[in-house]
Amino acid sequence: MKKAKRILSVALAAALMTMPLAGCNNNGGGSSGDVIKIGGLAPLTGEVAQYGTAVDNAIKMAVEKINEEQGGILGGKKIEYICYDEKGDSSEAVTMYERLLDEGVVALIGDVTSKPCKAVAQKAAADNLPMLTPTGTQEDITDVGENVFRTCFIDPYQGELMATYAKEKLGATSAAILYDNADTYSSGIADAFEAAAKELGMTVTNKEGYQGGSSGSKDFNAQLTKIKANNPDVLMLPVYYSDAALIAVQAQAQGITSTLLGADGWDGVIEKIDASNLSAVANARFCSQYSASSTDPELQAFLKEYKERYGMDANMFAVLGYDSMFIMADAIDRAGSTDAEAIIAALKTTNYKGLTGTTTFDSKRNPVREALITGFEGDSYKFIENFSITTGAEE
């Protein structure tokens, strides 16, 4: 009996030595058998949870489609998507990133907002983990390493684009800016818009800031009074949709007739304005990465399925999250392996047609594609036109 037990123990030990260790991150070997692990980071609770939830929801839809309808990647392997809640906090994001490494992910989609994204990107660069942020717009996020890419437009691009649009398409000669000086997204776009407007020969009559955030002011009348006195042709509001809705209504109440302009953070503004006040944005324009009024059948199918599944309309964050998973899966498939260097090399040669159009990456691993100018028609968004500019990074 003792001899039999010794033989069994030896056999069991040998078997354990040959089994893959779950959660072991060994240079891209954390995915084993028929599973490829891709990590996600998003704020699923906290002040900015609506953004993270949208990205996470859409990524889950993309994974399901890739696995069930397209047969997976790398010859039939299934994607296992592991997403952790970082609560919109940079320290928590780094902690959750380390947890994903322990899980054995071969690539990362995230983070969602710029500050946590930058913190995680620095860690991912040190580990050479392929990273694609759907919505981290801060310009220097991709500067940390050749492994870091983004699907969304950067802040300066949007500011420069909307200044050019105001000059070339609206004939504006003067502009004012009202922005959240506590937010890097808002200040980054504001600074770029100001610089571009001046370079284009426009007069910047005002650049007014306010302190945003959950405890920030929701009364913008003091800033709007100063802006109204100078009667600019356009008023640039590089803020997220909640603040944009409040500012638009207050501006109308003050009798401001300037054309309101915004960036992609405006997506969702209609849902934040009472039906009786929708005239406040009737002539407004903002740049975005897709248009809900597009006739593209794939986009419309996604929007319909998203609403049926989650009981709410998809927004820009959802659309970018969906495209991001497909871009990463495509890169892994073209790489032919889960080797980090191979995936990074494949990402650099991306030419993917998704819900936001055809995406390629420039030398700084930022997306190159047209922006969509969106306006409003009653209680709906209205596609106006495609518009693009050439920046130094894209040359």
C-alpha cells in the first residue's frame, strides 16, 4: 500500500509540473489552450462610471461576436475578456493593472479616462504589454512607449479641428472659450482651439474657466455675462455633455447668439436637456468619431442591439470600445501569435474599417481618420458633414 501511494504521489507531481499555471504571466504565455486573455480597465463605479460602463458593455458585445460569429482568433481560439473596475482613480487603476498581469493577459484595452490611462500606460510600457485605449484623449499618453496606442482622437486635434471648422465652414472671425480648468480633457482642447484660432486670424474675445467636478459650480452665468459683452461669432465649449447642456441653456437664457461648438465629449448632451430647452443647441456643432444618424448598416445594427441589451442608447464611448476590441483582435490574428512584439508590430500596420470609419495609426500611434461634424434636429442628432485636417503627427 505504501509503495502504491508513493507511485501515485510521483505521478501526480509529474502531472502538476506539466500543467499550465493559471494566471501566470510568462511573456504572453498567460493565455493557454483555446483561450486568449485580453484585459480591460474601466471605471464601473464612481463619478465617471457612465463612461466606463459604456466601454465595457460594448467590448463584451464585440467579444461575443468575435467568439460566436467569427469563430474566435488564431485559428479558433476564444477571447476571454477580463475587466476590472478602477473607480476612476489612478492608483486603483495601477493596482488593477497588476492584477490583470497576474491573470496572464496578453494585451490591454483601456483605460477609459486620461489620468488613470496615463498612469497605467507607464506601467504597460515598462512591461511591453500591447495597450490600446479606446477613449484616453490626453496627448502624451502614447508618448510613454511604442506599445501604447489609442482609438480616439487626441485633445489637441479636436481643438485645432473645431477652430479650423469655425473659420472655414462657419466664416467665424471671433471666438470665445468656456472650459473646465480642472479637467485635462477640457483644458487640452481649449488651449489647442485658442492657439489654432489665433493662427487662423480669429480674435479670441474671452477664455473663461470654471472649476468642474462633482463639487464644482453648475452656475456659469458670471462667465457667460463676460462672453456676451463681446458678442463672439462662436463659443467653444470643450466640456462633457452634462456641463455642455447646462451651459447651453444658461447661454440661451442670457440671450447669447453665438454658435455653440463642442468636441466629442458632447455626445449624450440631448439626454441632459429638457425637451422645452432643446432650442438651446439648435444651431450647435460638435466633432465626433461617429454619427448615430449614419446610414451605415453595421453601425445601426450595433446601436439597435446595444439598446435592446442594455436598455439605453449607445454613446461615443461604447462605439470606440467596440472598435477597440476588434482592432486588437485583428492585430493578434495578423500577428499569428500572442507574442507582445508581434502584436505591437501588427497594431502599427492596422487598417481596420469599423463603426468609426477606417482607422490607421500615425507615427505616435494616434488614429488617422475623418471626424464627423454633428448638429441637432429637434430631439435628435443630425449628421452635418465629414471634416478633417492634417497635423504634423500625421505627416
